[in-house]
Amino acid sequence: MQQSAETVPHTGARDGALGVFLRGNLVALAASLIIVIVFFWLATEHFMSVRNITNVLGQASILMCLTAGVAIVFISGEVDISVGSLVAAVALPLIVTMNATSSLALGIGAALLLGLMIGIVNGYLSVYLRINSLIVTLGTLFIIRGLVYLYTGKRAIADTAYLESFFQLGNGRLLGIVPYPAIVAFALVGGLTVLMTQTRFGRQVYAVGSNAEVARLAGYNVRRIKFICFIISSLSATVGSILLASRLGSAVHTAGLNYEFQAVAAAVLGGVSLAGGIGSLIGAALGVLILAFVANGLGMMNAPTEWQLVITGAIIIAAVALDSVKRERT
């Protein structure tokens, strides 16, 4: 029984990074990303400039951090759509603490602490009190955003500490080319990919998402595993929030607005199943890049913002439909 719980087909839970990439639809996703890039390269004048490409990577890094955590929760068989509001919330202790202490370490520690608390609340309500995770995280989405509005009075709280290290975190570039946020985001995705593919915990997450009852009978602590996934999601979103606050130079009450839906779209586009047990963080990252380059390309073609929303919505529906078709065939 232990073996059957850990044997999760088509997930890549036991593969290395190359094996994960070659399985499922990741090659198709990579090909789709290349097609998108080539199309906008031919359709616009400056799309393939180093400056534009690196800017897109820097902008996509925040969403990539959120999507990585959301994808892990999806794989476990649960849902987390509170991450957009979390981005706005955890920036507050970050900026306030730095302004009071002139310490980046204390500011980041305060942000991570609040992110951890939000993850614990989401996980406890969803897993231990058995309230539907969609309802829980939808509720915390509104509660957190409302509390942010109340605390800030709908005004941005500026960074008055002016720490160079904090500014460089979100705005600096390695060798003057690669944005530091992109490096942080790719490192986060890489680390979580190792966690999900090379550790017993990762295999347990896939097993629980595929069939929680079988995993429970095999001796897995299903509640603990799902609870940890919610915490990972919140901490991943906290990293994205820190990067965004650095880029903005303030804690903005509207930060992260609608990011939760973009994260869901990117994860599903990347092959992460809403039913649980299937998907990879590499695929989710590719989904983020596809959406980012499509939005950037449409912007350079002067397409109205409304069309960007329409296309994103169409991508979500198409990706979910494809996921349903794949589920029916397996």
C-alpha cells in the first residue's frame, strides 16, 4: 500500500529536473513560449531588445513567486487564492519595521512572520477545521485587503529608510543586465522544484493530491502535508511581496490586486491540475512567462488593456478545459 500511494503517474515526482521537463506538456509549453516570443519579435520593433526582455523577466518574477506556491497547494488537492491580498499585507510590516529600525533583516523577518501567520490561518481553517479551501482563501482574500485599506487609509506608506540594499533587491541587476528579482524568483522555483521532485515530502504531496484516502491508509499524515503546503504558498507570496515593495519603494494598498487570478491562470496554463496530484513548478513558471510575454507584446502593439484581460480569461478557460479532457482520458 505504501508503494501505491507514492506511485503517482505523470507527475514527475520522482524525476530529476531534466526528467520533469521532458514529461507531460512541458516541451509543448516551452515551444509555445518560443512561438510567442518569435511572433512578437516579428510584429514589433523593440520586443527582442535586451532591455525589454530583462524588464519582462523582472516584472514576471513577482508573479512567478506567487504561482510557485499556489501550484504546490493545487498539487496537494487544495486551493489558495488569498495570495494577492497577502502581497499588500506583508509589505506593511516590511516597510514600517525598516522605517523604524533601518534594518533590512528585521523588515524581512517581520514580513515573513506575517506571511507565516496567514499561511497558518489558511491551512488550519482549510485542513483541520475542514472548511472548503476555496471559501477560506476567498474569505481571507477580502479580509486581508480590507484590513490593509483600514490600516493605510488607502494611502501608500513610503520607504523612508532609503536602504541601498533594499533598493537593489528589487531594482538592481547582476552585471548590469539580469534583474535581481528574476534571479530570486528562478532560485525559488528551482529550490521548490527540488523539494517536490527529490524529497519524500514532495512525493507525499503528489500522493495526497492524487488520492488523499489512499495516502492516509498508507500512513501519510494528510492534514500535516496539506497544512505545510499552505505555509509554503504564503511564504512564497511573501518573497514576491518583498520584491514588489522594493520595486515600488513603498507599501501600496493596491499591491497584488488580481495577482491571485493571474497566478491561477499561469499555474493551470503550466499544466497544474485543479483536481490535484498533477503538475510541475517548471510548467507553472513557463505559464508565467507565456502570460508575461503575451501581455508585454500586446502592450508594445498598443492593444487595449481590455484585450489583455480577455486573452487572459480565454487562456484560463482553455487551460481548464484541456485539464478536464486529460483527466477524463486518464
